[in-house]
Amino acid sequence: MFDEIAPTYDRLNHLLSLSVDRYWRRRTVRAVRQRLALRQDSRPILDVCCGTGDLTLALRAGLGEGVEVLGADFSGVMLSRAQAKAPELGWLQADGLHLPFADGSFAAIATAFGFRNLADYRAGLSEFWRLLQPGGVVAILEVARPTVPVLGPLYQFYFERVLPRLGGWISGHPEAYRYLPSSVSRFPAPPELAVWMREAQFRAVEYQRLSGGIATLHLGIRP
Ligand SMILES: C[S@@+](CC[C@H](N)C(=O)[O-])C[C@H]1O[C@@H](n2cnc3c(N)ncnc32)[C@H](O)[C@@H]1O
């Protein structure tokens, strides 16, 4: 499914979110930068489920040229688009639940709109924990259900009725854009995911609701 929507993915992302997705990624980078104690010998940053690489590139731009940033995704077509944008970065085809890196390899792990797709969220959290060095930062940006009273129902209508039709029509893959609202509805609410992060041994766990709660940024630190 992700291979199929890759050619229109960036265009639709910006169109369907009115480009707010760019702002959410910038917020993610800023949160990582604030929590990260970068040293001379710092380990790299990994963007899991990197897709076409927009968060990977935002991390590289926001953290500085000296910081090594890698992107991993299981869709070869998404990755080839990422690679075309920045051939100098490291891109890897891999499952986010079984990443081929040694324990403690990364100073930070970030993921945008990908975590929701993992087959097992708790297994995803423990894989991220394994890959982080002590003091390492995890940042999970996800689509969420809005919390604002009047905007909520209007957005819900847009998200469940308008967006799947528009996305399906432009991409030519209606099932992929029907999957989007259904995957958000099965995803745990922010307080629940925060509990799971604490149970996975992350500390300083918090979440920030963005744009009236239509996206949430989850943060934590591996002690
Ligand atoms: C909605 S896109 C998000 C892409 C990108 N992170 C962004 O900010 O736009 C979700 C991505 O997650 C990837 N993905 C889903 N499940 C995955 C898994 N188990 N392992 C690796 N990548 C996965 C898909 O291939 C797709 O590129």
C-alpha cells in the first residue's frame, strides 16, 4: 500500500493538511533538539518509518550538519524518493519492529505518522528503547482525534468523509486513504500511549497536543 501511494504522497500530505504537517515536523525537531545533549562523539539520529524523508531532512536541517541522521522504512518506493531528495544521507529498508542495529546505537529516535502503522505498539516501544543509548530521546509524532469542542466534529467530518475521498481520487488508491481514519481510530489515545511508554521504562514521558489535538507529539527519554 505504501509503495503504491509513494508517488503522490508528499503532494497529498501538504494538500490534505494545508501544509500544517511541515509545522508539526518542525515542532518534533525542536523538541528533540531541546532534549538532546549533543556531544562531540554523539551517536546518530534515526528516523523510523521515514517514508519520503521529510522528517529526516528536517532533523538534519534543525540539528546541524555535524549530526548524522539516518532514515529507515520498509517501503522501497518511499525510500527511493527519500534518496532522490538527499542521496548523501543513509537510507535503509527495514521493518520498524526489527531494526538491524546494535543496542544503544542512537542518540535519538524520531518517527512521524509511522508508529501508528506498526503491528505491535508495545513491541515498537521496546525496540526503540533497545536502540537508544542511555539519555537518548524518543519522539513519536502521530495523527490524533481532536479535543477542541466546535472544531472537533467539523474536523471529524473532514477526516472521515472528505479526506478519504480526496486522497483516494488523487492517489488512485482509495483503500489507502480509507485506511488512514481507521488506523487513527484503533490507535491509543495520548494518555494511554504515555502509560505504555512509562511501562516500557521511558522517563520524562510527556505529550503535546498540536493544532487543537489533531496531532500529538509523544516524548520520552531512555534513562
Ligand atoms: C504515513 S507514512 C509517514 C512517512 C514520513 N515519516 C512522513 O513524515 O511523512 C508511513 C510510513 O511508515 C512506513 N511503515 C509502516 N509500517 C512500517 C514498518 N513496520 N516498518 C517500517 N516502515 C513502516 C510506510 O512504508 C510509510 O512510508
